[in-house]
Amino acid sequence: DAGLGFTIYAKVNVNGSPQYKVHNSKGKTYYVTANVAYVYVK
């Protein structure tokens, strides 16, 4: 969802695609695209 913030723990490659390993405020782990068209890193 737009505007949500996550803590980035690592940048990984999944099947050749760069992704960020992130945690939300509840400690749940997700993998999101590292494509700059979709993700803004502050």
C-alpha cells in the first residue's frame, strides 16, 4: 500500500530479481521489489 514504511534488513536477489527483505512494525518479514519505479528508499 502507498505510504507504508518498512525497515530494510537486506537487499537480496530472488531468481535474478533484486528485492528488499523488510520487516513491518509487528516484526513480520516480507520481500518487496527493489525496482525504483515502485519503491522509494529514504
